[in-house]
Amino acid sequence: MAVTVLGTWSRGDYLRRYPTHDYRLAAFSPPLNNILYYDSEHYYNIATSGYDASTPTSPARARIAFFPFYPMITHGLSVISGIPIDWSLLIIDWMSALTLVVVLYYWAIAELRHARIRDSAAPKFMLMGLVLFPTSFFLATGYTESLFMLLIAGSLLSYRQHRYALAGLLAALATATRVQGICLVIFFFLELISVRRRRIVLRQPIEYRKLIPLIMAPLGMLAFMVFQFITRGDALAFIHAQTIWGKFSSNYISNMFLHSDIRDVWYLAVYSFLCIATYKTLGWRWLLYCLAPFVLTLSAGSMMSINRYILSIFPLFLGLALFRHRISRPLLVGIGASSFLLLVTNIVFFYIGAWVG
């Protein structure tokens, strides 16, 4: 973060914005004009002027595809503190990212304790793998990644601590932040039926409080759908707006390859390896949870941004941390070094405005 901010601030005019858009959604002043790109600009405009559909251009119509919680709290921070919206976007991200490190660490400890796995170093290796992942810089660039992951991690940690109302509240906020948050319903359901079977076998009373997060989790998305229905007459407007990016084409197969490149295929292989590691170490329930957001993304008929979506499925990195004992040390070092090099490369490309995910 410091290198990016200071480097951008001191760059002068010799490093101009890379012309990858046909339109400019928001005007940022240095040092932010090389940090806030693409989705950040949509969130900026939602935070400043809401979901304005009066302008018939694609950028204005595209806003409804972006969920409201991140721009809502950005706007709130700006109103309360007087900080400009663009800085508020980054402050929310940076605070979420720093808090995420702590919450993820304690979630990993709680999850390992629940699974009766003894590996005290695994939480640290999980965090190392996460921050070295080639798209981890999105945690600090005005995207929803850090906030979304914080809400998911907080919900899962609260669930393991038997604080089911808090788990449900955080899950609802997650579904109001990104559509992939709805996959928490799968986790809560799988946990409920597994516990129910175990309770029946042991003839113990079933803890119905575990229904609370299962019921509350979809409320964030449902609230957004009600808003869309009231304002636009279309509860699924956030899905229909995806056609602006060429998604939900009539021919899914050809569209999948048309909007993909060799990088997506490479990340698909990485994701497959992480899924295998997760299945081998954490079991089939976590594998199903990790598959759900990926399948949800591919259901739109595009692999666009799958490198970012893999980052947000953080149980994969706990699976990798536990799987490290089955990987030779030279190979493990090679994986970390190559991932770091790709991370640096992505930062450079993102810095000049190129699309990296």
C-alpha cells in the first residue's frame, strides 16, 4: 500500500493513465488515479449519486450489478468524517484488510479445533499463501474483496463460537456486498444436516439456534432485490445488467471461451489444485462450499475475474496450508516465489491501468 501510494504520488506526468476504457466513470486526483480502477469507479459513483438509471449509457445502467453495502458504508464514512469519497473507499478497504488478517487467523484456529486437526502453524501458512496470491493486492484497491472476505470470515468464526445471531447478521451483510455471499447458505445447511444426523445417532436434542444464520443469510440479497423491484420493476436487475459485460449469452460454451484467455485457464488449474488440497485435508463439506462460488461465477457464461474470485474463497488457502506436508520443500518454495512474482507483475499492470482481474 505504501509503495503504491508514494510511487503514484511522486510519478509526475510521465506515467499517464493507460487508455483501456472508452469512458471515464469518475475523476480521481493523484495519488488515487492509479489505484482506483474499474469496479472502484462504479462503487464511487454509487456512493456519490446512487443507482441512477436516468442516463441510458452503459456505465450508468451497469451500476445496478454492484451490490450496495460497500458504497453505503463508504458514503456513511464520508458524511460522518468529511473525508472525500475516493479516500473513504480505500480507508474502508484498508481497515477491512487489516481486520481480516486477525479474524482469519482466529477462524482458522477455531476450524482446526472443530475438525480436531493439530497443526498450530497452519493458520500462519494460510495467511502467507493468501497474501502471496497473485491477486491479493485487490484487498487494498477500492474493490469489495477485503470487506466481503471480512464479513464471511466473521460469520464463520461467529458460527464456530456458537454466536449464531451474529453469524447470521454478518452473513446477511455479506450477501448485501457480493452475490457470492449467498454460498454461505450452503455451508450453514451442510453443517445443520451433519449436526442433526450426529445428534440423532447420539440421541441428543437438536440445537435449533443453528437455523438462525441459515434464515438470516439471504436477507441482504433479498433486501437488494426488493429495492430493485420497487425502483425498476425488476427484482433480478443485478443479473440482467451482467449482459453489458457479455455474460448470460445464448451460447454459453462459445461465450465462455470468447471472454477468456490463457491466464484464466492457468487460474482454473490453480483452483483445481486448491480444491483437491481442501478435499484431502478438510473434507467434502468444505469442498462443496469452495465449489459453490466458482460454479455460480461460471453460470454467467464467463471466466472473467476468476482470479479475484479464487482469492475470496479463503478456505482453499487453509486447505493448502494443511496440504503443505505432502509437498516437497523445493516445490513449496517454488510455488511461493512464482506466486510472488506474478503478484508483483499484476501490481505493475494494474498500476498503469491494464485489466488484470
